[in-house]
Amino acid sequence: MSSTLSPVPDEWDRLYNVDFFIMIKDKYIGLQIKPVNQGIQLSQIFKERRIQEKTHHKFEEEFGGKVFYAFSSKSNGKKVIVNLEVIEEIKKEIEKLKNT
């Protein structure tokens, strides 16, 4: 079974503050993507993150997988993930869910 990144339904965006999900068996991993281009204050992103912790916890309880933050920026006209360590964390969560 391959893991595919899919956009969440509008309802999930409002209820859980996630942008994308990955389905693993009968569980889901959530992904919140935040742009960190010029003019975006990191302090504001971290403030939002604290506020969203409750909804992310609710997502984890209901769907079994963690919610991860990916910070994106534009490089040569393309969006790239800035915090590359999150990719490894997501891979570990995928393996954990595959083995449960």
C-alpha cells in the first residue's frame, strides 16, 4: 500500500486545522503547511501553533496519527519544505501506523 498525500475536506480544515492527510491502513496522519516567506512572522506561526494544539490533539484521538507542521518557502519559483527533518518524522509515523 502506498502512502499518498491528499488535501483534506473543508470540514477537516475547520475542525482540525490540517491541510493534507496521509492514510495508513485505517488511520490518518495530518499535515499543516505554513509559508515562511518574507513578511511572514515566525512568532505569529508559533502563536497559531499553540492555539491549534487542541484541534490537532482531537485529530490524533479520532484518526490515530500525529499532525505535523511543514514550513514552506519559495525557491526558484517552486515551493520547498524548509524544515526537512519533518520528512523523517513523518516516515517514522507511517512505519509505526503500518505496524499497528
